[in-house]
Amino acid sequence: MKLKPRDPENFYVALQAAGMPEVPREFSVLPQHQVIPGAILAEISNFILSFDRVTAREAWQAAALRDAPVIVQRKRPEVCFFSAWDFHLPPGGAWQLIEFNDNGSGFMFAAIINAVYYEAAGLAQEQRIVAPARLAAFSQHIGDLVAREARAFFGDCPAGLFLILDDAEPLQQGRFRKELQLLCDLLHRRGWQSELGCPAELRWDGQQLLLKGKAVSFIVNRSTDFFWQSEDFSALRTAYHAGRVYVAPNPFTYATRSDKRLLAWLSLSHWDKELGIEPRERQILNDHVPETHLIRTENVEALAQRKQEFVFKPLHGFAGRGLLHSAAVGRSRLRRLVTHSEGYVAQKRVPKPSMETDGVPLWTDLRVWAYRGEIFHLSGRASLRSDRLDLKPPGGWLPTYASL
């Protein structure tokens, strides 16, 4: 089902009224939807529970931290409330984890898209489709997760500032800057002081972290400087080491959960004994994590011979940046990636299902949002290309629902 010919414009206007950028000029959204079978989501839920168990294990974390920067070495208790798992659902094959994002963008926008489209398309008549959360209920749930995290860290909700932190350029021009404002407004409605800010604006006074003279307690971190290497992070690094501020995600969670080098451990059994991965967990991982290799000098030749099977991703890339198609990769390029980059992985290519809009083929994916093992949100995207994410119209973010 898709919207009637004259309905998409009304749908776009409703999205903007709910707080999104102008659609489709600033942010592309497809006026069609996908439905994910409940049985698949039940399997994914079991997978996420296994993922959480494995990555929280002492043996896993010790191995992940072994060669990591100093900033990640201290174990931290925070659990990000907008963690997202990205999946491909290949036609005729088992769904596959593509990557895990501990600071995934789009959860507020996706809630708006799912709720507004559900009403606009009359999907309530489709009894097999599970109704998405209404926006007020979704906001309430996100606020409850933040409150739960704050109480777990401080013993109670702190009086200081709740800061949504991102790098300066995304705050000014990023595609998700309005989403950050929506989250800031949500926190403010819960009665918390909340602001947007960038790392360079933070100061450490010897006792507490400050933003424009206000004490900061709780940070929702959207920065893609995952190890806080820039000098702009000096105040935050000090506060973090002092244990005086909540930050999620943070370098510890990135190093133990999100770093793409970990996909090799998840996909291959070579290190199971050292990492403490149990046989039943290995079976789940084998079924749903595509073969992934950290590119090293000793495997360049083998990967070059099989390059058509893989896509090549930077370890610390995001939003598809630095992704290399197999046609652009040969032995010389792989050797340069080993010696002159921050690292790459080769991941077995996993096909995506396709759909059409006005005769144009699009390839779809699934993003599952979960907190402490519980799925609470779905989103999807439809790409103009099968081999990488291209969300230009008529592609875009895709209303996504579960079926009974």
C-alpha cells in the first residue's frame, strides 16, 4: 500500500508540522512502507540479547580494550538509550547484522514518520500491522529511559544540565540538527534543564563540568570523534576521568560494542575460547553476522582474490563515509589501507530486498532500536543503490512496522 496520488504532499506537511525538516527538499521520506514479520523480530530480539551478553562479558571487554587508547580503559556503567542495530533481510536468506550503532541518528524522526504515515495511509484498517507508538507515548518512553539511566548513575535525577552534545558543524548544518532540538525540547518538558552544545564550549573548573557557567550532569553524546582525540574534548575528558558526569555513548561503549573491528570476532569462531563465547551464542552469531575480516598485511592476498564477495568499510567511519566497493579495491589499495589508514574491515556483501516506487527500484534495510535488550522502535531506509546508501528522492527514510 502507498498513499494516494494527492496525499504525499499532505504527509510531508504533517511531518514538518511535527518537527521534521522540510520533506523532501531537506530530508527525504518515502510515502510507502515496509512491514517486518513478527517472527523475524522475535529472532532479532533473541540476537540482541545474545549480543548484549557477549559484549558485556569480562573476557570480551578485556580483549577489546587491550590495544585501545587510554580514554577507553576505565569501565563505565552507562547504557545508551538510542542504540541501533542495522540489518539486511536478503530475499530467501536469513537476516544479517550489518553493524551496530551506539549513537544512531534518526530515532526521533523515525517515530514521527511511522506515526504520521500510519494515520495518513489508514493502516489501522490493516489488522496484521502493529500500531506504532503515538508521538506523546514515544516521547514519554524516551524520557523514562533517560530518567532510568540518570537514577542508575547518580542514585536520583541530578539537578545539573542535561546536555545534548555534538560537533560544531552538525549542530549548525547537519541533517539531524532538528532531531537534536526535538530531544532537547523533550527533556525540557520533563522538567530538566537542557541545552545543545559542542565540546569546545565545555569548561572544567576543578570540580565540575560547565557549559556557559552551568554545571553539566548528563550528556547525550552525538559526536563522531569516538575517542575524544580533539583538544576540544579536554574538559570533557577530565570530567569523565573524574567520574563526575554521565556520558552515553562514550569511548568505553564504543570500543567494546560499536568498533567495526569487533564484527570479525562476532562473525568468526577463531577467538571464541579467549572471548568466552558459548556454543549456543556462536550458532546465533554464525547464522546472522556476515563473515568479516580486519584487513591486515597477512590477509591482503586472500581478500584481494575474493574481493567481489566483500564491501570494505573504515573502522571508524559512519553514514557510509569511506565505504569502498570491490571494484575500487585491489592488492595495492588494500596494502595502502593497512599502512596509511586508521584501519578497514572487509565484510561479506549481503543483498537487500527491493521495492519499486513509480517504476524506480529501491533497496531497503531495517534499523532496530533497543535498550537493555528490549526492542522499542523500528525504522527503515530505501536506497537508490543496492551497494551503498543513497537516500536522494525518490529514495529516503521508510515508514516501518511490525506485523502480528
